[in-house]
Amino acid sequence: MDSLRPVQTMESHKNGELGEGNEAHSTVDLINGEKTEIDPWDMPELNDTGVPWSTLDTKGKVLRVVISVGKLFLLLGFLYMFICSLDILSSAFQLVGGKAAGDILQDNGVLSNPLAGLVIGVLVTLLVQSSSTSSSIVVSMVSSGLLTVQLAVPIIMGTNIGTSVTNTLVAMTQAGDRSTFRRAFAGATVHDFFNWLSVLVLLPLEVATGYLYKVTKLIIDSFNIESGEAPDLLNVITDVLTESIIQLDGDVISQIATGDPEANNKSLIKKWCKTFTNTTLMNVTVPGPENCTLPSLCWTDENGLTTTLQNKSSIYNIEKCNHLFVNVALSDLAVGLILLALSLLVLCSCLILIVKLLNSMLKGQVAAVIKKILNTDFPFPFGWVVGYIAILVGAGMTFVVQSSSVFTSAITPLVGIGVISIERAYPLSLGSNIGTTTTAILAAMASPGDTLSNALQIALVHFLFNISGIILWYPIPFTRIPIRLAKGLGNITAKYRWFAAVYIISCFFVLPLLVFGLSMAGWQVLVGVGAPLIAILIIIIIINVLQKRKPGCLPPALRNWDFLPLWAHSLAPWDRVVDVFVTKCCCCCKCCHLPVDEEKQIEERKSHEAYDNPAMETEKEVT
């Protein structure tokens, strides 16, 4: 009977009973059947491996303080470079795709379709990597009368989705360790799921009732709002570096979107930082008397030509800008690609160094204190208050850095190393959504008096959209579906890390382009193709829920998905395809021809992973 135990354990492992994180590490554990249930979402302990403070002499204590202060300054420096690289990345995307974004927004016929407007908001924000930029373009179009507030509402929803891709890309840089990647990717995508779910509910509601438009219109009409100015907070510090590298003329994209024919020939790269505008009253020939400035300032000569007095403005360039690309004879696309490559390199390098520094600094008592402050709950019955405090903190921090992408990208590595739990990262991300809209509101208040109402209404639409989403998906714990979805996706991407790239490409490129194409084909095509797909998706979700909770309610054939081919309900076959593809690519690059010593090390590691019984080979779990 004892001789059968290893075989039985082996069968259990094949059937997935020994899942990831619950693996036994010796034959003795397998034979005794001892398994420790480990929750992969538990916060890891950051153990202090250094010499205790109490055992250090005076010199050692001074040295440790100096090293800790040095690490703190290094951390602040890397964080500064990280934020600047995000700013440069946004500028690079504007150079590469900014004019295309302006051309897309110029087609008012397309924007009349709510779904097309939503997708355009997503794609334009992806192109310029800044929801503030895409929102400002929409504000310019509304102010100029090219776009109504009602048509702008779906575009604003789309910008909310597009801006959440940045922190998802940042999470990809932590794919080296499965546990870290699991938490980081879930912490990033919880923001994505919130935005997508909010759009799925609020866009149909807006189309049916005009909820966001009517409420914001009522607010605008109820208050006498005066113009103000948007404050520069963190930009005062970061602009010193970023403006020495590149400066852009943000008006060019708006001019393209508003139909200015001369804007297509202008460069986004700013050449002159100081200009002087001279306005002169001069005689101008016009087609007829109806084009005169005033009847008293209009006359017709003996040749029948009508002349009037008009103010003509001439712009004189005074001082050139001082950034690196001011005198470079390169196209916007070439400069954008150069900045894109360099900013990504700096961003990834800073992120890796920040994570390493945090891992070395957040040890022992320091880690315990920080984790306790960030993740603690108030005693019953006030535990619910902490989440709303986190929302306010997220809003305040985003207001300071003036970018939700910067804030959510900064907390993503903290979630990965286990300093912030995903349950705490969720309200922080919700707060960042609010914070970025308050900045937009202040920016809209700086608009001229004649366009203030529409500009402010669009900013309030963005604000009300996020507030409504929070009401839907946060107050009641059962409704915090984004957390459960993000954890499920985190588990998948931790096991199949290539699936993270599939998720990003599908959700932010393939799906929006598919919806855009179907919506452009007409409502008949959209409903004919989309309705069956949505119905199938809903049926699959219902069956999955019943399989997990009440399988007895289903017929025997539907209690699992085994009746389908394995590739249709499991990622394991696809994982083998990816492994083969990567192996072939590696061999083509001559990466797999390892030195003899390295091959021996790999063989020894494999034999160690097979526990201490050669017959016990672990196989991949089939899900």
C-alpha cells in the first residue's frame, strides 16, 4: 500500500490538486500527504537580513544612517526620472500620432455614433498617451462649435479607458518573478476593469437618457462660475528637465481637429518660445459691402472694389527655444521615434532600480510600519471609512502630480513587491480617476468667458462619470467586481506570462478597432454581429458561475468543459505553442547554445526540481 502512495500523489498532481504555490518540495512531503494551503494573494514578508541595529557600534550606526539617506535620495532621483520619462513618452506619442489623432477627431460624421466616439476616445488617448491632451482637444472642438457636448460625452468615456494602459505596460516590466508579476498585473488591471465596467453600464444609460449631459447642464446653469487658472504643481519641477529635451506646440493638434488647413503643414516641435504679436489697422479689399467691418468703415472706388478697415495681426519671432531638437533637421515622426525609444529605456530602467531600492529599504520594522499604515483598517464598525480615505488620498496625490498615469504607474510596483494590497490599490486608483478630472475642471475654468460653459460642462461630465462608476463598483463589497476580475487575470498571467501581452493587444487595440469597424458599417451590422457574440459571452459566464457554485443545476454534460477540445477551454496547448515559438526564435538568435558549465547547472536545477525521486516529474497543470 505504501508503494502506491507516490503514484497516488503523482495522479493528484496531474489532476491539478497540487496547484501553483501549493507544491511539496520533497518526496517525504509527497508520501506523507502534507500540503500547506498558501494564498498567492497574501502579502509577502520582507524579512530584514541585515545586522540588527542594537548590535551595531557607533561607526556602524552612522554608516547605516548615511547609506539609508543615500538610498532615499537615490529613490527620489529615480522617481523624478521616472515621472519625467512618462512626460517625454507622452510627447513622443504626440509626435508620432498626434496629427493622426487630430485628423480622426475632425470627422464629425463618425463622432455622431456613440460607440465610434467611445473607440475614438480610446485610440486618440493611446496615440498621445495623455487623457489631458485628448480631453483638451475635445474641449477645443466644442468651444469652436465643431462638436456638441452630447457627442463629446462618449469620447470623454473613451479617454478614461485609454489612459489606463500606461500602468498596465509598467506592470509588464515586473514579469521576471511570478508572484510579483501576479500582484503587479492585478494591481494595474483593476483600474482597467473599473473603466470598462463603468462604460458598459453608463454608455447605454447615457444614450438612452442623456444622464451625464443633463445633470452637468443643470449644475452649469445653477452656478455662476467665473474663470480661473489651472495651477502648475509638479510640472514646475519636472518642466526644468523635460523642456530642455523637447517642447511641443499643443495648439497644432487642436487646430487640425478644428479644421485649420494650415495646421497640417506645421511641426509639433516648438521652435520659438518668445513671440510678439503686432496688431495694425489697415485697408483690406473684401468681396462686397456685406464683408465690411462696419458700414462707416467701408467704401467702393471707381473700379468697383470694396475696401474696409480691419485689424491685421503679425507675429514676430523674438527668441528661440533651448531644447535639444530645436535646430535638428528631422521630421516629427523621426524625433518621436527617437524619444519613444529613449523614454521607454529610461522608464524601464528607473522602474527596475526603484523596485530594487524599495526591496532593499523596505525591510524589517520599516516594512512593517509602512505596510501597517497603508493596509490597516479601522476597528468595527468604522472599517469602511479607510477605503474612502484611500480614494481621497489617490485624488489628492493625482492632483499634485497632475496625471493619473503617473500616480497609478507609481503604485503598481508597490503592489508587486507586496507593500500595498490590491484591495487598497483599488480605491487609490479610483481616487486617481477623480484627481485627474479636478485638474481638468480647473483647466476648463481658465477658458474664455464665451466658451467657459461648454468647456466646464465637458470636464464635469468626466468627473460625474467617475463618481457614478465609484457608486456602482465600490460602496458595497459584493459589487467590487474589478478586484475579483483583476485577481483572476493575475492568476492567469502569472502562470502564462505571454497572456499579458495578449490581454493588452486585445483590450486596447483589437477590440476597439473591431467595435469601430462594426459601428461604421451601420447599426444593422453592429447588432447582427455584436448581439450574438454578447449573448454567447453571457451564456458562458452564467454556465461558469453555475459550474462553480451550483453544478447540480446543470445537465451532466455542462458541468465541465471537457466536451470541448482542450485548446478551446485551456491555455495549456497554447502555452506549448508559445514555448515552441520562443525556443525556435532563441535558437535562431543562437541564444540556446549555452556554455557547457551553464548546461550542467540547468540539468542540476531540473533534477533538484524533480524533488529527490527521478520518477516524480512534474507536469504542467491542465486547466
